[in-house]
Amino acid sequence: MPETPSAELPAGVPVSHPTWRFLLAHPAHFIALGAGAGLSRFAPGTAGTLWAWVAFLLLEPLLTPPGWALLIGASTLVGWWACTVTARHMHIADSGHIVWDEVVAFWLVLWLVSPTDFWGQLAAFLIFRLFDMVKVGPMAWADQTFKGFGPRGGFGILLDDFAAAFCTLIVIALWRV
């Protein structure tokens, strides 16, 4: 499939508010925009994280720990490609509408804090969203160091959310001590 933006947009015009047509124009868009969660006009990162939580709850009874490891690993690699392509097509290095990074990073958090109840998952959600939104320390470093287009930029889109996941897991581990 060609890696060009949809025909409705002239080359170089940023896609600041992706549409359903843009979402469906390329498989990478569908993945990177979280199957539509990233189309939210209000807090798309939060919408993507909520989508991840619902998907986790549906998949949790079906997957073993090695299954989760495989899903998260494969989703990271596919997401790297999808985020790279979608950022290039949107002409925005790290659009907030690209939410696959939140999805995969939050799956990692939920998988590693399990088993936990609703309140534990809610705490993980709130802590993860805080770290992802504030972008201090490792999140800021990853966001600034890997900003841009191409594979490096696609990696950066994912990396700052994995840093937020790492910080979330540290807070939860300290909380459980």
C-alpha cells in the first residue's frame, strides 16, 4: 500500500484534526490513531488510554503471561511503523491524536501490576496519565531527544510513553512496599 496521505490533503498541510476518512485511508493511521480513539477532540491521549484499559479487560482472560509479552512486543514494533507513517502523513512530529503509544505502554503497566482490582487499575491509569501529560524527567528527555520524522521520530513517539509507564510502575512498586 502506498505511504502517501489521503488525496484530500495537499502535501505538507498538517492534519491537526484527523477525520474518519484519514483514519481509514491507511492501515498505519488506523493503528496509530487507536482504531478511532485518537479522533477524540477532547483529550485524545486519555481516550486512547481508556481504550487500552477496556481492551486489556477483554483480553486479560484470554492471554497467558507469554501471550501478553508477545502482544506487547509485537504491538510495539507494529506501532513504531504505524506511528512513523502516520506522523509523516499528518505532517506533525508527535500529534496528540496518535495514541498507539498510550495503548501499548498502558497495556504494559496493567500487565505488570496484575493481578489487581479496579481501584488498583484506576490508580495505575491516573498515575500513568499524570506522567504522560506532565512530561518531566525521563518523559521530557525522550520527547525532546527523539522528536522528528522517520523511524527515529516514530520511536520517540513510543519512548516517552514507555518512560511514563516505567515511572508509573516505580510509583506503584513504592506504594506497595
